[in-house]
Amino acid sequence: MDQPSTIKPANGKLGILMPGMGAVATTVIAGVEAIKAGLGQPIGSLSQMGTIRLGKRTEGRSPLIKDFVPLAGLDDLVFGGWDVFPDDAYEAAAHAGVLEKDTLNAIEERLRTVKPMKAVFDRDYVRRLEGSHIKSGKDKWGMVLEVREDIQRFKEDNGVDRLVMIWCGSTEIFLEPNPVHNDIESLEKAIKENHTSIAPSMIYAYAALQEGVPFLNGAPNLTVDIPAMIQLAKQQGVPIGGKDFKTGQTLMKTILAPGFKARMLGVRGWFSTNILGNRDGEVLDDPYSFKTKEVSKLDVLEYILQPELHKELYGDIYHKVRINYYPPRGDEKEGWDNIDIFGWLGYPMQIKVDFLCRDSILAAPLVLDLVLFTDLAQRCGWGGIQEWLSFYFKSPQAAPDLYPEHDIFIQLMKLKNTLRFMMGEDLITHLGQEYYD
Ligand SMILES: NC(=O)c1ccc[n+]([C@@H]2O[C@H](COP(=O)([O-])OP(=O)(O)OC[C@H]3O[C@@H](n4cnc5c(N)ncnc54)[C@H](O)[C@@H]3O)[C@@H](O)[C@H]2O)c1
């Protein structure tokens, strides 16, 4: 991607369209409204709270990221989306049970105005859900046209200038890449023929890209991680990104594993288990949806530890991930990790992590950052995969001949250097020799 000669200003309103208005989406919407009303801080959001060092350490320049790059402001965001349930954002947020009633009641009026459009939905792709608020069109191409109309109508009704779509819907069943995904022509043919390799999430994504709207994928579904969508995004000059928000246990994993590797400590086994009781947990209780999540969660260690380069340290690692649906927990997941490591002369040690986290509280700031940075990329004229946003994903999309970067510290450096590059500032290498000349 070239350095932009100019970045279009963030004038006017930015529409955020979310297929799937459940726990994560409503925590984003309610969170932004609560922050605007002075009821809380955007904690966890790099775009809102993070700073970026510019120039030498002696220069003392560390502005807030939001003051350094031209991002849309929270007051300019307009939310919309689709769901298989007709509940407005207030009802859906109350059902999700993430935020307290007092907070929701204080912003009820705003939340009531966000009503989902009818969903593109097929139970073959999410087996544990049954909804009534779904489009009646009988074929997949017809659904594409309906979603395109929804996007156009939303834009007009709300007077928004730009849009970003971000999948916050349920995890679909595991789909293998299929030859129909290989180029735009075969993808379009497959949609027209109602091919089983076209999941509902792909219908939203295809419609978005055709409308010139960037698409991000917060679930581990295949969706835009196929050659045809990558080509389409490039052709349309529209950013794409995915997949699967990096929160909870995987966030911990990508913080710890780079540390072990940095110190050349061996890892013999990593057993991860989770209990959660929200709707996401219920959907993931289906082995077909769990398989999609499992693949996304397992890759992380392989890429960070590089067993092919360090056989004696990581060549024999046993890595297991489980998710159990346990209704009493709601959104307040518990993730346990038992890590068997070894040190000098092979002496074994153990680390136990018990993360009592809140899934949607961790995911909401990622959605906000992703949307704001992707809109920025769009205004820089950067179409296609946005590797610099790997920081936010469990299973980051990368060019087909590249391995994805999972180490959160490298991801952060990549993100900040991309912002510096965008704004024509010197990149920071952390070499630091010049201070000692
Ligand atoms: N919360 C996290 O920390 C986290 C982390 C990584 C990934 N994710 C993923 O984000 C997604 C959302 O998580 P959540 O906790 O909000 O789940 P949720 O079940 O509360 O919300 C998902 C919503 O999507 C809707 N939906 C399903 N299929 C749809 C379709 N085809 N069109 C429109 N709506 C559809 C469901 O009705 C539901 O309301 C899940 O796929 C989850 O795996 C969440």
C-alpha cells in the first residue's frame, strides 16, 4: 500500500452496519451512547485512549492517536444492522445482560431507535438459532439484492456519508474453501446457483463490497477470507479484515506465548477450557459451529512458537481448546489455561491462568477501533486486506503467500508504524543507537 498523498477528511456521519445485533453489537452501541452521555470511558480502545510516540524519545511527542490521525468522532457514528430477532437495541442489550439496567435506562431513548433489519438467515449454517425476523427471498442472489437495497436505504434515511459493515453475528458452521470461492466470476455463479458453499455471512459481505462498503469479520467464519472476496475488495478499492475478535483466552495466549519464546522457554502442553452461558456459547455448543472456532483458536500457538524452527522447544506441544456452554455464567466467561513449560536442562514448570472475563466488554472496544481505523484506511484509498489491523483478530487475514502475524506486540508495532507511515512520520525501529553517539 502506498503512502497516501492526501487523506480524505472524516466529514459527515459514519454509518456502522452490523449483521448480528446480539451481545457484542449492543454493548458497542450502548457503550458509545453511554460514553457520549458521560457515563463511562472507552477503556480498552486504542483509538480513543492510546498514544503514539513520534520522533526520537528525547522529543517528547506522544499525542493521542485520535488527535494524530483523522478519525471519525463518536458523535458522528450512526448504528444499524440486521438480526434474526426483531428486538431493538435496548431490548437486545437487556436480553444479553452485559450492561447494567441503570446504564441502559439512561440511554434508552437512543437505543430504542436502533431497530434491526430482517436478516439473511439459514439454519443450515447456524443450527442452534431459530428466529422469525428473516428475509423471505427464496434464492441467494435475491438476498444479495435485498441487502444492497437495505444498505442504500440506511444511507439515505440516516444521511450518512460513509459506511463500514462489521459481522457481529453468530459463528457459522465450518466451511472448507471451495473452488467456487476462487474468483469473482465463480463466486457470483455460485450465489446465483444457491451453492451450499455460500453462507449468509458471504451474502452480506458480497453486497457490502459491491456497494463500496468495507467489511470486517468478528467471527471465525470463512466469509471474506477467500480469493474471490479479496479480489473483489481490491477491484472495488474497499478494505476488508478478519477474522474473529481477539478477546479473552486467545488475547492472553498471544500475550504469554511471545514471552516464553522470547526467553527460549519450552512448552510441552497448553490446555485451554472455557465456560460461558451467553447465546454465543449456546451456538458454539453445536460441534459444527465449534469446529470453526476451534480452528481459529488453535492456529495461534503454531505461528507464534514456530515449532519448525525450534523443534526441541515446541516440536512436541499438545494444544487443546474446549468451550463448554454453561448457562449460569451468562456473558461472564471463565477461561482456564494449564500451561506445561520447561526450562534449563528440561526441568518442568507449570503456569495456571484463570481469566474471569466479560466477553462483550473485551470485544466492544475492538469493534469501535476496527470500524474507525477501517474507515480511515478507506479514506487513504487502501483497498483489500488490512494486515495492520491483525492486532484485533484471532486469525488475522494475510496475503495468501504470507503467514499471519499473531504476536500481539509485533501486531501493535505494525499498527502504530502504519499510522506513522500514513501521516508521513518516521517509522520507529527501537534501535536507539543514536542516543549513544
Ligand atoms: N464476545 C467476544 O469476546 C467474541 C470474541 C470473538 C468472536 N466473537 C464472535 O462475535 C460474534 C457475536 O458474539 P455475541 O456474543 O454478540 O453473540 P450473540 O449470540 O449475542 O449475537 C449474535 C447475534 O447474531 C444474530 N445472527 C446470527 N446469524 C445471523 C444472520 N445470518 N444475520 C443476522 N443476524 C444473525 C443472532 O440472532 C444474535 O443476535 C460471534 O460469532 C462470536 O463468536 C465474540
